[in-house]
Amino acid sequence: MTAAHISVLSADAVADTESLADWLRGEPQLAGRVRATGGEPRPGELGTVLDTLTVAIGAGGVGGLVTALVPALRTWLAQPRRSDVRLKIGREGGSSVEIDAKRVKTGDVEHLLRQALKLDQDHDPDHGQDPDVQE
């Protein structure tokens, strides 16, 4: 199944990832499609740090995912925080974008998500071109 990956880059990435996961899981359109993942443990660590969210792209394709994610991310990014937060969003094997909570304009979130998650027919044999994505 194709998925979007959202990495939280902050001083407290684990807490911010948990906060974002809870926020996204509260969205009816994303229910059951959000899970926390992480990379390989660093030397000396016993487990994986869960600082990335994987969001499954459902039957609505990328357009449906963007429609669900945009308002949720806009609101979450606008919340007051004690530390700087950036999100790195992309698809496995594809391009990604970084969104800085302090610098992004709310109107840019949708454009950046579409850019990061656009379907590339050469790299995604399971899905065709999404009609909502303009090149």
C-alpha cells in the first residue's frame, strides 16, 4: 500500500510526533490510517525512536489524502509551541518537502503537500495519475 511519511523535526521530536499523531487520528477521514514509525536505532540505543508518521493513502488516492491532511496540518502547525517544529513530508522513493511551522503561510500547506505527494507513474505502478495533481 502506498503511504505518505511525515517526519517531525524538533527539539522534542517524540512528543511532537505523538501530538501530531493524536491530532491526525482525530480526523474522521484519516481514522485507522495513521501509525508511528521510526528509523534504525543509533549505536547504544535499545529501541527505535518513533519520530515519523506513516499515513496510508486510501481509495481516494493522493487527492483524498491531501484533502484530509491540509486542514489538519494547517491547524496543528498554527498551535503555539515552545520549540521550533518542522515537518518533512514525502513518499518512499519520491521527493519530499520541509514545512517550517514558523515560516509557512497557511495557504502554502496544500501546494507543498501536493508537491511532495504527487504520483509518479514511473515509480508507482499501483496507482495512475491523480486528476487533482497538476504538473
